[in-house]
Amino acid sequence: MGPCRLLSGCNLRILSHLRCLFFGNLNLKKAVTKTSSSHSVKLNTVALSFLAAFIALVLILILTSLSYIDLQAFKTVFTTSEIRYAIWTSIWTSCVATAISLVFAIPAGYALSRCKVPARILADTIVDLPIVFPPFVVGLILQIFFRQTAPGRFIHETMGLEFIFRPTGIVLCQFLVAASYAVRFSKIAFDNVDNRCRQVALTLGCTRWSSFRHVSLPQAKSGIISGGLITWARSFGLFGPLMLFAGSIASSTQTLSTRIYTEQSSGNFQVALAGSLLIVLIALVVMLAVRIFTSKKVVSL
């Protein structure tokens, strides 16, 4: 047997081993892909089932509430002068509170995103604090501050700024409860600003203020507007602190949420439920606007 035959025999065996190895790996990959695909389908099915169950629960509650009331209840909501006044009070106070919140939120969000903040974790936590504690606590704290403390009495008595049982008290409560949402959205918006654009602007001779106005702020506009919408919706539906601090005086400090409580306390359950569904509808419209606005921004990027 010559060396060439030995070589060709070795080559055939090597080729045979390589073929087995290649097709064996290919079959293994197919098996792994098939198993992974099967697990993925099962996981997606379970996840979608939980999502569908939650959405169904919300829709069932809303639809059953709609079936409980008649058209007359909705007419009462929009034709009764005191309820219309409460709706208007909710609208304009929420707008004022949102405007004030954005005045604070834009620089505060920028500071949390771009500046070296001492005790950053603590500052970040305090900003989110009003989101997690009960809103009723805000009304209690404000009551104690303006009635029992020297700074509060100075503001109320010496400076003549009245908040307790006044529309200004409604705005103050709404601001303290909802401003955190605006700050958080602004911070996230500035986090997503492309840092390279800022650096290019600074390289081309722009000041930091000019870079903020012409680069950072326009890119963060989508998130800031979304935060403003969420802040407005949260302010519009606020209830707990208003009852304690601003009261529920008809044609004065009564908002839609406190009017709903008054109607329910008087036994007018259908009118109270109609007002509640109006708040739900407004919240739905605002949330859809936020989703559509942010999704368009993502597509454009």
C-alpha cells in the first residue's frame, strides 16, 4: 500500500468526521431552536393571558358602571350649575398647577440629569416622595404648616397670602402632589438627549445656556410635554388633600372630585358615578395623547 493510498484513506476518514461533526452541530442547532421557539411561544402565551386578564378586569368595571347609570345622570353633570362650576375649577386649577410644575420641573430635571448634585440618591428619592405617600398626608401637612408653625402664620397673616379654604389652596395641593411627575419625566427626557449634539454645539462656540436652549431643550420637548400632560391629569383627579385643606365649598373651592364625594354622600349615586366616569374618560384621553405623542417622537428619531 503506497503512501498516496494511506493519505487518501486518512483524508476520507477526516472528511467523514467533519461531515458528521457539521451535520451533528446543524441538527443540534435545529433542536435547540425548536425547543427555544416552543418555550418562547409558551412564555408569550402566559404573558399575554395576564395582560388580557388585567385589561378585561378594567373594562368590565367601566362597562358595568356605564350600565348602572342612565343618560339623565350625564345630563345632570353638564347642566347643574354647581357641577359645571366644579368642572371649570378642576380645569383651571389643574392648568395653573401644571404650569408651575413645569417651571420647576425643567431646571430640576436638567439638574438631576446633567449636574453633579450633592447626595444625588437622597435628592432623587425626595423628588419621588410625593408620588408614593398618601395624598391625604399633603393636606394634613399643609394644615399644620399654615395653622401651627411660625413660617406658615407669617405667610398667612403678615404677607396676606391665603391658602386654607381658598382656590389658591387647591393649586398648592395639586402642585405638591403632581409636580414630581413633571420632574421625573423631564429628568428622563434630558437623559435621552444625545450628548454628542451638545458637545458639537459647545465645540462650535455655543455657551452652555445656548446649547441648552437650542439643543437639549428641543430634544427633550417630547418628554417634558408628556410629563405636563400626566401632571395635569393627576391634578385634575386629586381628592384627598383638597377635602382637608381647601374644603368642598360649592361655587368656591369645590372641584369635580370633591363634588363627586358630595353627590355620593347625598345618595345621588348615579350622578356621582357619571362624574367619576367623566374623570376616567379624561384620564384615558390624556394617556392616549401621551402614548401617541411619544410614539411619534420615537418613530421620527
